[in-house]
Amino acid sequence: MADCNETLRELEAFLDGELPVDTRESVHTHLEGCMDCLQAFDFHAELRTVVREKCRNDEIPPGLLAKIEQCFGEDFDGDGVIG
């Protein structure tokens, strides 16, 4: 079973569905039994929803995509896909 530190460290990847099955199950089990971590999870999930809704119709500021491309270097293909 994951402990609180491990669970909190993995929350973003858990929300993104990026964890291996065994880690995902461990985090899920921990969340079921730990009110503090569940509250942190709920906060992160709600924050993502609010940000997504608030930014849904906003245009990307000029130059931001170029800065993002620079951060990813050659791994960024310019079509908004990392790969």
C-alpha cells in the first residue's frame, strides 16, 4: 500500500492516468482509506476542472507556443504533440 508521501507525489500522474496498473491500484487503495490524501486528491481534481473550464475559450498568448516548443526541444513536433 502507498503511504501519504508516495500518494501525494503520484497524484498528478494518477489524475492523468499515467501510472502503471499496480501503482494506480496502490494509490487508489490508499485514497480509499486516508481522508487527508483524499481531500488533496479532491482539491487537485477540482482545480483541474476549474482551470480547464476557465481556459476553454482563451486563445494562446502570442509567443507562448514557441516558448513551450523550446522547453521540449526536438521532442516537440510543432503540431502540439510531443513525440
